[in-house]
Amino acid sequence: MHVTKPYLSINEVMPCVTLSVETRLQGKRCVLCGDIDWMTDDLLD
């Protein structure tokens, strides 16, 4: 699994991180990734 450093998404003003994982499916390499919002305590106050 790989997790990026928080960065500003093009789609939102909120920071996000991208999670990605590689696996093999029927002998072929596949990568699944997704973005999630990254909230720090500073943003919750």
C-alpha cells in the first residue's frame, strides 16, 4: 500500500491523500487507488 502526502485536490479546496495498492489478477498487474479527504485537528477547530 502507498499513501501520498496530503495535497490540495483539483476538485476541492480540502487537502486529500491518495491510497493505492497493487495486486495481480489473472496474471496481470492491477492498481487500485482512491482519494480521501485529509482532515487535521487544525481544520476541525
